[in-house]
Amino acid sequence: ASSAFEPEYMLDVTWAGEVSDRGNLSLRGYAVVFDSQATLVPSHLDVQHCLNTVGVSPCFDTLRYVNFRPFLEPILTWDWQRDGVHVTTLGAQLFIDGSVITQGAISPDRTKRDFDEPIVVPLPNGALYAQHIWRSRAGTLNVGLRGDVGYLGWAISPRAAFSTSPWDNGTFKAVF
């Protein structure tokens, strides 16, 4: 019975240039904005909260919020033999997962009644990653490692992938 409406808007700009005959450097800036509304039907009713706020129970919470995620990504790509067979990528990602709860409402019948001031919640995050791609007639092997750190903690994510095309217009992939 819960519902959500979440239109998305995006802006994406990239600058790229050669570092040498083997390397490219790019800087990508992009942002995503979600203008969202969610009506929540609670799985555990807080009867006293409903009675204190709207005078009846059960009641429904509706949140309207804007979520803004700006990203900045510098990326260095290095082609070791200048033929696309051995390519290393080093990159970083800085972003903010920012939300502003602009309206909150609680009602007995899903109609809105605004309350409280807007709540601003910016969560800064960062990541570093490295990957290497080997290409051969047998297929492509991609290995990498990504480290993320942010307000909510940190994580290390390894990656290994192999893909091959054993027949025309067909691909087999194995990814970890």
C-alpha cells in the first residue's frame, strides 16, 4: 500500500585530453536530482503518535524530499602497448549523497498537512579504484579493486571478470 513518485533530472559534462601517446586523462562532473514523494503505510503502527498528531489511528506519513547527488570523477587511462591489449585505469570519485526533506505530513486519510522545518542531510563520500584489462583472442580479462569511504563507513570491493565470444553475436561472461 506504500507508494513513491520519483522523477529524475541529470546533468553530465566531461573533459578529456591526451597525457601522452599512451595515456588519456578525463574529468567528469555530473549530478542527479530526484524530486521525490513517498507515502508510507507503516508495518508497525505507532498508535500514540497518530493520536497525538491527527487524533485518530491508523495514520499515514507522506514525505516530500529532494535528493541531490553531485559527482566529480578524475580518470587516467594508460594503454601500455598502444594497441588496446593491456589497459590500466586509475580513478577517483567524490560525491555527496545529499537529501533535503522539504515537507512531512501525517494524516488519517492520506491528505497532507505540513509540519516541521526542512531537514538537510548531506553525506559526503569518496572512492579510489584501479583496474586492468587484458585482451586476447580467447577473451577479455578485467581485474580491479575499489575502495569507498564515507559518512556511513568504508568498503573494499574486488572485481574479476572474463568475457569471450564463442559464436557470432554471442557473448559468455563470468563476473565476480
